[in-house]
Amino acid sequence: MPPGLPGAAGRRSTGIGGMVTTPRPITVLGRKVRETLRTSLYRNAAYLVLTSGLNSLSGFVFWAVAARIYPVEGVGLASAAISAMGLLALLSTLGMDYSLIRFLPGSGDRGNDILSSCLTLGGLVSVVLTVVFLAGIHWWSPALLRIQQNPVFFASFTLFALASVLKVFTERTFVAARRAGLALVQGLLFGLLRFVPLLALAPLFDVFGIFASWGIALSLAVAVGIPFLLPRVRPGYCPVPRLHLRAVGSMMRFSFANYAANIMWAIPVLGLPVLVVNRLGAEANAYFYVGWALGYLLVNIPVTVSLSLFAEGSNAGEHLARNIARSLKLLLLLVPVIAIFFLVGDEVLALFGSAYADNATSLLWVLAVSALPVGVNHTFFALRRIQGKMRDVVGLSVFITAGTMVGSYFLLPRLGIVGVGLGWLVPQAIAAAVVMPGLLRYRHGSAAEAVPQTESVYHQEPMAG
């Protein structure tokens, strides 16, 4: 077909003097990227992956700076305190963070009552759990006893733990509204602000300076997120503590199922370092921890993308089959990233020291490969959450966690830390092989078949005033 006639557009165009020009590859790529980002699933997935990546990068730099200007003991104790704060935040959500994604879309004016109730109840649970944790800290974490003994430390830890759970809820609200760009804004505030007090408090404190830097930035990010960013996705929202028992009570069955699944997924993250240090010693655990941390950066990408799929299905269930197909296509993008990990993973580990590259490279490779089955499993989890079939989510999570911990226990003495990687990869791969045929059938299903069949008490009962 001659250039310039209908149908030739998109292939070639006529330039000055009738010369045929071909669009530059960069121009074509840019156009395709813009077209892709017009799809809310891809756009929000991109924002969430970018948020996770930037937080990880800023966290890496944060600890690198802290290690240079604070004593080693201060870095160790502060990291333990921050880890404890993260665990308390996980326990304080009660699974309501996933309920926000599932039930806020289409909730209308009642959604603000749901949001306020989740923030209020999660905040109350956080304060109670934090007080209990600090009261018994001499039993489960004696090294952090000074937090209990100093009133300023005690109050700060309680406040920062509260901010942690509130940040989770605000981010999930942005995801539910398919406005993950606001989660990126809040994440950037947290990631950048923590460097200011880190430097300013160094001459005054050791442990508390690092911990306070983290907590102050976290609190400021929440202070911006709740009153200024939340109203952009929930018009008329007023950040006043309110508890509508029927609003949250109607979601609790769904919330607790997600709560159980979240705890299952947290067990390997929290438990594997303990298992390694007890079976192989502190030196092996150092190699494992660095390799695991780097590998989990890749593993976390499909986990994050599944949140975007979950939000899409909760907002527009009629397009669920199409969005599952799109999510599975996104997993293919992991293949070149995995290849990069194989090519330069040892060099990245060498930045921590040549011993880390010698001992943790194989572990890093195994974890990189595991990102593919993890992506399949979390796509399945998103589908089942949308459908309300939480028994499958909990059951598969229990299988993966049990397989990981038992497999790692027996493989560690035989294979070293790479045994943990295989203990993680094998149950993930088995689970993915089981659920993949169902996902492929759903992917090719009609839009009518893809409409979620979930009914919730929330939709059936009136809200309490």
C-alpha cells in the first residue's frame, strides 16, 4: 500500500519532499509506554513497584549512612527496635488492610465510616499490643530493655508503632481507589525525611537517634497522608477517630482470613534468619540475610503487582478475566530482570565484601527464580480474595509456609544457606503448578464468567450511625 493512503498510517509516514520516514524506535517505545500506563492495572502496578523500589533503595542508603555515623551497637539495637515495630504493625492490622481494598470500592458515603473505623480500631489495637510488648520486653527482647526504662523511649516507640499501622491503612486506601501515585508521594516523604533527623540527632544519641529518625519521618508522612491525601480519594473524609462496630464487624470474617494468610507469609521472613543462625551460626546468617534481602527485592515485585489486580477486581469485576491475563503477561517482564540478577548478582553482593559474593550468590539466584512462581501464586490469591474464597488463600499459604520451614530445616545442614532458597522455591513452584491451570482457564473466560460472586454481610446490613 502506498504511503500516505489510509491503512498505511502507523507503519510509515511521508516527510518533507515526499521522502518516506520511519518513526524512531525511542518514539515508538515512548508511545507504547504511554498507552500501557493508560490502563489502570498497569499504571497502579507501576506506581506500587516504584514505591517499593524507592523505599528499599532509600532504606539501603539510610542504613549505610547510619552505619558510618552511629556506633555498631546502636545500629544493631535500632534495627531490632524497628523490626519489632514492623511486626506490631502487621499484628495490629487484623487483616483490615485487605478489607479496605475489597470493600471500599462501591461503598459510597458509607466508605468513610469504614475507613475511620479501620483507622480507629487498628490504632487502638496497636497501642494495646505495643504496651503489652514493652511491658514484657524483658522476656522476649531483653536487649531492648532500655525502651521500657526510659519514658521518652517508651512514649516514642508507642507513637511510632501507631504511625506504622496508620501508614499501612492509608496506602491500602490509595490502592483501593486505584490512586497508587498517592502512595508513592507518601512513600517518598517517609523515605527522604528520615535522613534529616538521622544526621541532626547523631551528636546527641546513639540507638535512639536512628530509631527516632525512622519514626519521626514515618509520623510526618502519616500526618500528611491522612488529612491531606486521603480526602483526595475519599471526598468529605474527616480524620476524626470514630468506631462503627457494624462497619468493621461485617468485614471481620474476610479480615481475619487475610490476617491468618499475612501471618503465614511473615513467618519465613521473620523465622528463617533465626533458623539459619541456630543451625549454621552467626557468620552464615550474615551471608544469608544479605542475600535474602537482595533477592526479596525481586520477589516483592509480583507481590506488589497482585495488589493492583486485587484493586481492579474489587472496582470492576466484569473485567477480571482480562486483568488476570494482563497480570500474567506482566510476569514475563520478570524474566530479563532475573537474567540481570544472574549476570551481576555476585558483583552487587561483592559491595558488602568478597565473602558475601562467595557465599550468597547461589542463594540470590534461587530466590530470583522464585519470583515467577511467587507471582503466579499471588495472582491466584488476588483472584480468590476478589471472589471471597479465602479458604484457598489460607490453605495455600499454610502449605507454602510449612513447606518452606520444614524443607529449610532439613536442607540447611546438607546444602548450607542455598538450602533455604530451595526450601522456599520448591513449595512455591508446587503451589504455582497446582493453581496455574485454573488461572489460564480464567484468563480465557468470558467477562460474564469473571464477575466476582462474593457477597458480604457488609452489603446486606445497614450501617450503624
